[in-house]
Amino acid sequence: MLRKIFDFFSSKESQQINNKRNEKDWTDEDSQFQKDFRERQSRIPSHMKEDTKDYLGIAAVTKQKAGDALENKQFDLAWKLEHERIQHYTSHALKQGFSCNETLSLLATVYSSLSNILQAECKHTLSLAFYLYAVQCDGYINDGVQINIRRICRNGKLKHFESHINKFLNSSVSKERITQPDLRFCQSEVERWKSEAPFHSDNIQEMIKHYISTVGYLSLVNGVSKSIEKSLIENNIHTIEALMTTEPDELIKIKGIGKIALLKINSSTDFIQD
């Protein structure tokens, strides 16, 4: 009990000391607090100094409406409302005398929401560009950023982008704030990665046709497991085309290939011969 009483008065005394120290900072014209305050005041436009609107409150309502529109798949409306939120946040930033970096950090959440709308519309590459721009605006990388990137890549079948995106983040976004975020740069980077990325299709037949003569894609064929792929390579069968032109009597001799695997291989490549 005595310990609790001692701790109570000690903390109270410490709080009083801190309050006096803070009060001194607030009133001392040479304190950093006053310098920051004067700089902030100098950035407020004259027409905003008497503005009494609660722009953050308006933005919160707009955000809720945009979320409802997105849930109802009213993508155009959600997009319009999020851009209205940008206007409200910008007005709040002007009213408070925010710096450019502070304003961009505030807007980062909106660009992240715009990325979500684009993803819901299955515009995954553009969604990724907007998300990268949001990261640039905020200027920070954490585990959540990496998780969101992987989610966008996974949902958009863009797994082959991940290593490039991590490289972009490491080179273009540091723990320091970014002073010149560039949406066009993010869009061009994603498009460049897309053009350089290996061909991908959800249609397995299109994948087989595209990679029929390319080494390293045997596992696209149904019935070819990792162990069978290894056996095929050991027998100098490196491509789908070579696999198709090998006689069934020869294939059945290869380790791991039985009658069932052979049937699966044939049925998986019959469409090319047809």
C-alpha cells in the first residue's frame, strides 16, 4: 500500500514538472515549439484563417459513403467520393498549415483506398501502381506494406512482380519521407515490369502452347510431377514438345511414369495434336 501511495505522488510530481516544462516551451518565443508554430501559421492562406469547417469530419463521412459504394460494387461512385475526400483532406491541410510531406502523408490513405477500388474492378496492375504511389506519399515501409503488395500480386496473378517491387521499394522508398512522389513513375514501372514478366495465363492450354518449346515448363502438363519431371530431364526430355513426340512405349519405361500418369500426359496435350 505504501509503495502504491509513493508511486502515486511520485508520478503526480513528475507530471507537474513536465507540465511546467511544456508550458515554458509553449510560451518561450525561442523554443522549437514556437518556431514550428510560426512556420505552420505562415503556410496558412489568408482565406483559410477564418474557415470554421470541420474538413476531417466531412472527410470521415465521405469515406464511409465511399466504403458503402464499394461494397455495393458502385465503383464509379466510390471513385468519385474518394476524390472528394482528397479535396477535404487538402482543405484541412491548408487550414492547419501542413507541410507538403504532412499533406502527402494524409492523402496516402486515400490513394490506398483508390487502389482497393481498382483491385475490386480487377484492374490489378493499375491497383498496384496506385498502392505504390500511396507508399511513396507516406514515405515509410513496414511489414504491412509488404503484406499488401503480396496480396495485390496474389489476387492479380502478379506473383512474378514481387522481387521487382521489393527492389523498387528498397531503392525508391526509404524510412525517410519521399519528397517527390510520382504516380506516373509508379504506373510506368508497373507497366515495364508487366512487359518484362514471363507470359502467364489462367488457361493452362494457352500456357502449354506458349511454352511448348521452352525448357523448364514440363510441369505444366497434367501427370508430370516434380519427380517425373526430374526423370524426364535425366532422359534428355527437356520440353513439352519433346515429351509429346516421345513414343508411349518409351515413356512408360521412364521412372515414375505408370499407366495413369501416361493417360494424364496424353489427355493434357491431345488438344495440340487436334
